Amino acid sequence: MFSKSIIILIAMITISVIRADEEMSDMSAEQTPHIMKGEESNEQMK
């Protein structure tokens, strides 16, 4: 049980870091909507 709570804590921290990182990249590309940017990166991956 104790290790499971640690995993959840790490996951929450990771998600918050990723969201903060996305907000920073959105500020550098304000003209591109967030959803559009995600679709464009998915097309480049294919």
C-alpha cells in the first residue's frame, strides 16, 4: 500500500510538470491553438 501511494505521488508530480512545460511552450507559440499543435505533432510522427 505504501509503495502504491508513492507511485501515485510521483505520477501527479510528473503530470503537473508536463502541464507546466506545455503552458511554457504555448506561450512561445501563442498563435497556434493547443489542440491544433497536438494534431500537427501527431501528423509529423506518422
